[in-house]
Amino acid sequence: MGLTILLVGAVFASLALGVLLAYGICLAIFRAFDVHVQSTTRRELTAGVSVNANR
């Protein structure tokens, strides 16, 4: 019985670590996209191109 509890705890700990790792990867990707969007917007504004959201 004690070994089963230990194994279940190890599985849940591993699952939690995997979820946190995936969350960190997603945050990093979203930050990279945000940096890209900001630099593209800045480039368009400095070039005099108007950004129209209704297109």
C-alpha cells in the first residue's frame, strides 16, 4: 500500500512538473510573438504606414 501511494505521488509530481514546463514554454512563445508584433507596429508607424483595424 505504501509503495502505491509513493508511485501515485511520483506520477502526480511528474505531471505537475510537465504542466509547469509547458506553461513556461507557452509564455516564452507568447512573449516572442509580442516582441515581434511591437517591432512590426513600430516599423510601420515610422515608415508612415497607417494600421487600419477595419480591413
